[in-house]
Amino acid sequence: MHNESQGSAPPPRRWLQGRSVARALLGGIFAVGLVAGCERIAFYSTGRPPPESNAGSTSASSSTSGSSGDPTGGMGTVTRATLLDAIATCNLELLDALQKAAEELATAAADAKTDPAGRAEAQAAWVKTIDLWQRAEPFQFGPGGPTNTPGGQGLRDTIYSWPLVSRCLVEQNIVSKAYEAPDFGTTALINMRGLAAAEYLLFYTGTDNACSPATSINANGSWAALGADELASRKAAYASSVSTGIAAMAGKLLGAWRPGEGDFATQLRDPGKSGSVYTTEQMALNAVSDAMFHVESHVKDLKLARPLGILDCANATCPEAVESHFARRSRPHVRNNLIGFRMLMSGCKDGEGVGFDDVLVALGATALAEKMSADVNAAIAAADAVSTDDLAEAITQDPESVTKLHAAVKRITDSLKTEFVTVLDLELPQAVEGDND
């Protein structure tokens, strides 16, 4: 097992309250923002209000950027409210596209249930849906976020539970036909349904199973008794059941955000107002920032470092740890995660909208904004440079390309854990505190 090279140590959680230390760390960059009259975004914690000295001020002057010269569409300034509004709009558009794709998947899987020739169309619909979902992964705040976060309903795992997956449980359900229950796709254990289960059911044509010989479906011969044709028929029926559930949960997530329904978009746009789970704009920004660390915990560590043998791997490499074993789309998954991160960092519409980079520029940290934006684009280019969609295959045939991709993602996360949270006075997620890799 190898260790990643040491990056810059992240700032301790309580240290973020210290203005003088932050100035010392950032030196001239930070001073520029103060001299220019830019507001330094206030420290916050979900467990307590921000310092009173910062309560009430919301705007920051912004340098112009982009082809129009003004990322705010003529406003001339970038405020925290502007950024939160842009993020809410971006997420609504993304979730709307996801829900439509999920409905297409449900329809295609239902057709394939009765006509095996429709399997290819169902596979294509799954690819469209998972690609959009992977872009939504860094948006795990509010209803899509964990239940222990503000407004969190844990809806992410009901759509895609990776890395919590269990092929054996899915195969036991194939035998028992538990998937025939009308509410199976929305109430079964998360590792029995969702996009991960649908991937196995739609793409894997083998007749073996991953359960141990002692598991009942093997010990009593019930799996072997199915036969290839019956197994394929049950997989198609199961895929239809979980695809219907995916569409339902995608609709629930969109509804939780959509005005006129759950309207979480307004809670994000109007923190501090009645009905919002966020007491301040800074609290809302920190929730978004926490979700962006998906690129650290999942992309860098789970999807890349572990298969490469850099982290939590007892062998030289662990290619079996890659995502997407059956559709073999682990590289596009990483690429789409990075695109989703860029939507938050640099704005929707391929980075042309308002993003965190505009707030960094407003605070005088233009060099950091440009570096992080460039690093994200470089990481996407590194993903494109991997010659195959299956990272397990790439690790075997061209490990250097995957190593370069990991290094490119690490450049993003090194900045995210240090300068980014420091300039914006944001807290690191607890899972990241003390993690210096």
C-alpha cells in the first residue's frame, strides 16, 4: 500500500475564526481584497450564528470576467445572494433534466421487460440518466444531502447508493421476486435498488452470482434452477421495477426543490427568512461548500486513489474497486463529477455563469479563482486523456493516465481544503478535518 504525497495541511476548524491568522496565511492576496473594500465573507457554523460584526453585510465588489465582461448579467457586483440564486437555478435545471431522463429510463425498462430487443434502448436511457446524476453528485445539499445536514432528506442514496452496493442482495431478490412488490423501487434497502442495481440488471448477462456457496440461493439450488432464459426475464422485470423507483425518487428530489412544491430553492435563495433552514447566507454557502468535497472523498479517494493502490488497498493496485463494474463507465463518471463541480465553482453553462470563482475575484483572490478554474478544466482534460471508459482496464493497460488524472484531481482538492475555505471563511467538513493527503 502506498501513501499519497503530503499536501498543505488544512486549517483547523476553530482557526477559521481568526482573521489575523487568515491574513498572515494569504498575505498580499487577502490584503488586496480588504484594501479594495471587499467584504470578507463571515465565518459560520451550522451550530451557531456568525460573528455579529459581520451580520447584515451581504455584498462584495467584483472584477469583471468572461466574454461579456460581467458574470452578473449587468449587475456589476457579485454578492452572496447572487451566488446562492445562481446555484439554486443551476440545481433546478439539472434536476429537471435528470427527472426527464429517469422517466425515459422507466419507460424503456418497462418496454424491455416485455420485449428483450428493447434492452439496448434501456441501457442507453440508463447511460443518459447516470451521466446527469454524476453531475448532480457535488450538489448534495438540502434534500439530496444526508439527514444530519440542514434540510437533508437523504434522497441521494435512494437514487444512487454507490459505494454502498450489494450484488448478492440483488441476486437474492431475483430468486425471491421481491421486486414485484408495487413499492419496491421506493422502499427497498438502498443497495437493492437505484441506478447501481439497474446497472447490474441491464448490463450483466452472466448466469453466475456473487453470493457465497452457503447463501440459501446457492445452498438450496434455487439460483441454478432458474436457467438462463428465466434469469434474463427476471432481470428485465427487476430492472423495470427499480427504474420506476428511480423516476419516482428523481421526481421527489426535484419536487423538494421546485417552487410551488417543496421549494427548497427559495430556502437557499433567502437564508435568514422565515421557513429557511439556513439562518445566514454564509451558512447556506458552507452547506454548498461541504457538498463540493464530494470531489475529495469520492472522486479522488474512492474512485481513483483506491483502485490505483494509493489508499486503502493491500495490493499494488485494486482495479476491482472501480465504480461501474457492469456498464464499465467509471471514467465518464469521474468526468461528469468534475463537470458538476465546475458548475458550482465556475458557474453553469460550461462555467459561464456565476460561481464561487466570481466571489473569490470579488474578494481579491483572482489568482486563486483562476488557478482553481484552470485546475478543474485540466482535470477534465486528464479524464478525456484516459483511453478507455473502464478505469479498471486503464489501470492495467495504461496506469500512468489514471495516475495523472488522480494528480489533477488532487490539485483541485489541495486548493479546496486550504486557500478556498480560508478566503471564504468556510468550515471544512468534519470528515476532512485532519486529512492532509
